[in-house]
Amino acid sequence: MVWIHDQGPDPIPVDVLDQIMYLGVPSTGPTGYIPPTHDGPQAYLAVQGAKVDDIPTHFHSVEQFQYFVFGTGTIGGCPVEGGFVHYADRHTPYGPLCAGSAGMTYATFRPSHDTGVYAMPGAEEHLAGLLQASYEPTGDRRQHIIDLRRHAGEPDHDEHPDWDDLLSGTDGFRVAVIELPGGTVSRPIAVGGAGAYVLVVSGALDNGGASHTRGAFTWRAAGETFRAAAAAAGARVALLQFPVAPVA
């Protein structure tokens, strides 16, 4: 899978609420739901200006990560800024999303096509029906805000540094980071769960002469192996891995 680098407008227009598609197709359009020709990973950059209305509390039909690239804001009253990532299981309401004084941009990462936004409280009855038919207890649904810049453990001075888990689950859910000194190559990491996005948090990777800088990302399917090679200045890289899709 190719690497994607677009990070949207800087500065962020104060009156803009938009999305820039990276992978897949939008979930909805003027006529409603848009089915994909071929299902697969879906990713886009959300642009939320400082003066647009807050995005109300809502949920989706698939698991997702939202990585904050520029600006500041809050999710459900919790502060977020560049370098933070928010995760939510499917059918897990989160929000509202409120942009700060400079607005915010955030990349939304999903392992498959979503069926659209279900805003609360209007979708309460629909959510209750989904949870009643769910394979798992309601209280097991996860929601996390993680600072991918934070230190995960002791510095690794090995020639091939290893990955550190910030969060993980028995169903394949995993958030791992690695700090690579300049010119080093990570130990290989096997992608599991339902696949993962690999993200450059800071610094740059060297991919056969191509430089992947802060905010660049790529999709990796379950079963693939990934190794990160740092450019001269070093790099911090994150693995955002999805849990295995539930069986109804």
C-alpha cells in the first residue's frame, strides 16, 4: 500500500467543515448512503474550522482511530492536539468534537467502509437495538484518547529497536509506538487484528530514498510484516491496529 502525505490546509479556514478522502469513498452524499464498489480500508482528513458548529455526539458502525494533525480542540470535553489519537469501538458514542481557536484537522482511519453518522440523542433507539443484538456486553465497548508522543518505556539503544505497546487487547486491538534514532531500522512487527495503519508521529522515515515525514501514513493488512527505517534525524512511529471484527 502506498504512503499518503496530504495534511490539509494550514492555517485552517475558520468557516470550513470538510473532508479530504484518502482511501475508499465517502460514507454518505447528497442522496444518502454511498456503498463502496469494493470494501476495504477507509481514511480521510476532517477539517474543522474554529467558527463552525461543534460536531455533536455520535457513533459509527465500524471501529475507528482519529489522529489529530494540526490545531487543538476537545472530544467530550477532553483536550486534544497534534500527536493525539482517539479510538472508539463500533456503536460507541463519542463527542461532541469542538475545534479550538485555530481549528483542527484530524485523519479518520477505519478498517472498512462505514455506513454513516448516527447522531445522539436522535439515534438512541437505534443504538439500543444494536446493543441488544450485540455479541458483547455493552460495558465492554472501548473509547480512548492517547498521546502518541508520550514515553512508553526505557530508551532502546539496540541496533534494531523494538515496539512498545501503549494499549492492547485480546481481540487484536493494539496501539504501539517506536522511537528510532537516525539511520536505525526497527525489528519487524507482524500486523494482526483486522489490519493497522502505520503513522509517522515525528521525524521521518526513509523508504528507499523516499522520505515519509510527520503525519504520513500507510495501511497494512493483517498478516503483513512491517519494518520502519528512520531517516538521519530519527523518527517516532505508531501502529494503530484494529480488533478482529465481531461475529454476530
